[in-house]
Amino acid sequence: MVRNKNSRSSTLKIADSQMASSKDLTPLDDPADSDIPAPELQTTGQGQLGFPDRVYLLASIIFQNNHLEKPAAHRLVNYGKESGIPLPDFKDEEMQRTAYGLAFNTLKYQELLEDIMIDSYFYPTQPIPDDQMGLVAVMLYDFQDRKFLPRECLGEEEIIQEVRDVENCLLRFKTKLAASLARCRIKHNLLSIECILPESVKTKQERSSSLPLYTWVNTLKSSLDEVQSVLRSAGFSQVKSIGQLGGQSFCQDPHCGDILVFPAQLKAQLYSTKLLSDHKLIIQDKSCSLGPKAVCSVLPEEGDVLMVGCFSDLTVCHIASLIAEKHKTNCKNLPTVYVCVSDRTDAQREDLQQAISAMGCKNVKLIPGVFESLDGGDKRLQKVRVILLTPKCSVSAVSNPVEFILQENGDPDLLQDLSQGSIAQSKLEALVAQQRKDIDHALKFPKVLAVVYSTCSSYPEENEEVVSRALEQAKASSEQEEEPKQANYRLSPSVFSSPNNAEGPEETDPFFMLEPSEQSNGCFLAVLTREPEPVVIETPQEVLARANAKGILDRINSNEPTRKELHGHTNRMKKAARVRTSQPHLSVCIQSKHQQTKGSNSTSLCQEFTNRRWSSQGKPKSLRLQTVKNTVSSPFASSKQESSCSSSLKPENSKPTKSITPVFNTTTTTTTSVHPAPPPSTPVARPRRALQEVLKPVVLVLPPVHFPNFFPPQHSRTGFSPSFNYKWRGPGQTVPLSRSSGGLSKDVVKSRPLF
């Protein structure tokens, strides 16, 4: 027997040409674009026998790409060497779902079908090429599922000769195939062929038949109240829980208020309400709706969202809808939803754009770059505060993996593992490695406040272990670096409350795990939020040590006044200047022509008068009198003697611009001068200096002083210092002073003794 190895490619080309040239064929419309219930394809066990030829051909390609390849020593049936055959475009979603479902069921019973083909001698005796054995396996499964009855063909149906040839061969071997199946059931003691499946596969198969229909309300097109009103007018009744669903009823989901749940058989009736066709009600699995709900619960008012991983167009639109509902009072400034689409083809990106437009989303932007190439410096992501990470996972917590993979842009390569109830260790390790890379990179964005990690896996390696490892690694990295670039994150409590009538995690559990059941598929959810900056409580010793290291304590124990004292001193100086400018100027210039003692007496008189004058006007604290003794002059010095007494008022920390020192050309000269304190030895710690006001020198002019019976009267002239002639007096005598209208009090100046 010779088998043609290259007949599959030619058959596909012929089938495509026949499909294109057929004028009588009317492809099935997309149910979402039709106002009437979509016609069902021929499904096994539902009263109709068989499927169209096109479905068998597509299912055989899917089986050929995903079947279990056994070692040569244990291989019973050879399926050829072709793999990775590209799938032709599906005309509608229903045909695609049917073809994948048929291929998935064939994968589950691959070993049993091979035993039947060998035991009945079908494989050794029939001249069918090896690369068409996938088509034989697919059609044999459907043949035994309809009890080996002939297929009911529709009147106007596409005819694919390859399919018809294989069908004729199976019909000729119908009796032998049925007998071989009976022997296999007896051999393995099977009541039905489902009993040969692994227990986990049987459980999922039973759950998938009873899963309800989950939908969410698109608030961009309608509202929850409007949708409920339309449903009630269409004859639907609302119940309180999922367990009470039956007939034409619906209920709200206990976790998400915008999700409505229906019995699975009411899909056709929902299309009749036009809620689905008008995109007001969207059919999507519940496990895919929890992530968007968690994102909106932690999203700040002005924060954007970044979506990374494996998700459908519906998930993108759901997040945009929830954000619009949350910011309905400010629709002009909606947060942006950025979507990484690096793993999508051009056709898939175009489909996403069409879905976004059809749903009414206006705040979604696509990023074609790979997620690992993005960082916090990207200008587009400066306002991103939440990242939704839904990486590729094993989909092991989903009871209907075929429908889930097709709707959520999943990986079809997992179908073979899922058909056997477990994921190969090599595939699981590859998935976990990519999940670790994604979550580690997500935690490195400096402005992100939360990361929502969601999977549909039941393996701890993909769920808790990935999240815990990422948190530990981020913490260790921040502790090792002096200036940590990666902030610490912590697990936030579940954002969903556990329903009272269903098993669920406690509210204190940091992880949210929805176990697969007859009511819903399973999922895992973790919300990682950025920890706030720690509040450091320092002891007084630590505060002083830090201040000393910065040089703040350099002014302690120095003569420099504090900033408060400088400010008070400046105000007092301004007040003193205003008082002086309002009074008449006084000038004192005493010239001594006699002895040292008389010069000393005049200096004492000037000093005492000055002290009294300042005390009456409020002398600044920072000014003081200093007495400087000059060196003894030569006895041959000039006889001309001059004495002057002047003072200038300046701010404390400024040097005098002019110093007038009275000079007495006598044997001993004593000078009394008024000047500010010397500048501090330590410079000011702060470069900012207090405001300073430069004051003009004040000239004090004394009125004429009369000494009756001692000195002749002198004429006072305003503007220069008068001269006085002194005579010797006894040590106990006093000289009364009288003053004019200058405001001086009646003071009595006692003359000092000469020795």
C-alpha cells in the first residue's frame, strides 16, 4: 500500500477554490450582527447528524497541528510529517467554534480511535495517505458519536471531495468499526466512551454543560437600569441568586454589579432583544471581568491604565466602560487605557480597532512595542498608575477551554494538554518563566501605584508562587541598593466580598481565588499596591548628629546674634533714627588748651552727656563705649591741642565708614569714642543676611554753657563746636550748668580732683 504524502496541500487548495467559486453557498452570518437567532450548525447529540464538509476539513487541520506524537516504537497510526499548517479564514465564529470543538474532542479520544482503526483493520487496508489520517480520526469520532448513522447533508452545501472520499471509506467499514468499538468497551469495562477519560477531564466536561451565560453592561451605550427594563419588557424575570436561575430569568452577579447572569439556553432569546446586536450587553466569561473591576477599584482620578498580556477585545472595552462610568461627571478628561499589542497580527489589531469603535470607546490607545521594551521614561506612560497583567497561562481552571481560548485570544497549542487533563512540565515551566519576567518588569515602573495580576490557572506555580517570588525579589533589590530604583509592594486585601451563598475566599485572604464550579470558571487575582514611604522617627541624638553633619550647629556658642535678634535690632534702629531726625542737631567740640586733667574733665563731660542722651532715646544694646588710651607723646610735641567727640550709629554687623578720634596734643591723651561692636569671629552660617539700613552720622550740638564768675560769656554759633576756657578749681567745688531751650535737665557736674 502506497500513501500519497503531498495530497493534503492540494486538497486544501481545491477546497478553497471550490469555496470561492460556489455561487449557491451562503455563509452563516455573525450572530452579533444579526437581529434574528443564529441558525445552529449540525451538532452531534442535538437531533442533527453530522457537520458540513468545511467543518471536518478545518477540524482535521487543528487536530494535525496539535495531536500527540508518540515515539516510533509505540506509534500505531502515522499522521504524516506535516505540522503547523496555517488555518484558512473562518467565515463566521460559529463555524470556528464548531471546528475547534470537534478537533478538541478528537484529541481527547485519540488513543481509543487509533485502537479502533487498528483493531478493525481499517488503517492497514484502506489506501488513505498518512497526512489525511487526521481527517479520518475527526470523522471517525463524529461517526461513532452519531451511532454510525449516515450524515444528513444540507441541500445547498459545499462539497469537498477529500471529505467525501474518507466518509465513503468509513461507511464501508461501518460494521467492523462498530464491532471494534464494542470490543474496546468490553476490554476496558466501559459503560460509555466518556469513562475512558481522566477524571479531571470528565469533571470539566460535566461542568461545561451547565455553565450559565455571563454578560456585562456596556455603560458607554446604555445603563444597568435600562438593560434591566428591556429584559423585563421582553418577559425576563429577575431572581436573587445564580442557584435560582431557571426558565426565562436572570440575576446580578454577587461579585460585580454590572454583570448579569442568564441560563445558557437563553442566548437565542437575548439576540431577539437587540441588546447584544446593539452592543449594550456583552457576553463574556466572568473570570475575565474580575480583573477590570479590580483595576477600577484602585485607579486614582487622574491615572491611566496599561494592559499587558493575553486578553480579548472585550476585556479592553470593559475597562474603558468601567472607567467612563466611574468618571461620568467628567467625561472630557477620561483616563487613557493603553494596550500592548505586540503579540497580535495586523488582522487582529484591525479587529481590535473595529471592536473599540463599535463599543463606543474613545479613551483607548494601542502600543505596538513589546512590554519589556517599555519603561517609566516613556512619555506616553507618564500618567499610568495601574497595570493590568494577564499573562499567558495554562487555562487549567477553565471548564470550557475551547470557547475560552477562542474568545480570549488564548494559545491553541494548549489544547492537546488540556484534552488529557494536565499540562506538560516543559510547557508549564515556559509559562512560569514568562510570567515572572512580566511581573518583575511591571513592578519597576516608578510612577505605578498598583499592579493587578490575573490568571485562569489552578496551578500554584503560576499564581501564589509567582506573586510571592516577585515581592521578595523586589524587596531584596531595594534593600541592596543605596538609592533603590524599585519600590516595595505589598498584597492588598481582596476587592471582592465573598458571596454568602457560594464558597469563596475570606476577606482577609490577600489572594482572590475563584474555584471552578458548575456556576463559573476559576480564576486567580492578586492586587499589588505600592507601599507608602516609611515615616522615620529619629531620636534627639540622631537629630543633633544630622544637624551637626550639615553644619547647622556651627553658630552655637558664638557671639553672632540669632535671626530673631537681628530682626528686632533693625526695627529699633529704624525707630531711633526717626526720633533723632526730628530733634535739633547738637555738636560738641571741646578744645583743651591747658593741662591733662582739664582734657580729662571735658572728655568725662562729653561721655556723661552722651550716655544720658542715649539713655533717654533708647540706646541700642549692641553699641557700647570703648576707651582707648593712646601712647604718651613726646614733650617736644606741638602745643596746639584739639579735642573732638563724635559718634556714629551703624548696624551691628557692619564696619564704621569713618572714625573720628579726638586728639589731645598733651603729655597724656585720652580719647572717648562711640562705635559699634567688632564683627563676630565666626562667619554667618547662612548666606542670606538680614536687611540693613545705613544711618547717617548724627551731629550733637550743645547749647552755650555759662560759667558765672569763672569764664567770660561766649557767643554760641549753630553749626560748629564752641570753645571753653577752663581755670583750676578746688577738688570739692561744683559748677552748676544751665541750658537753654534744648530740653536738658538741670544736672550738676562735679569737678573731679586732679590727683
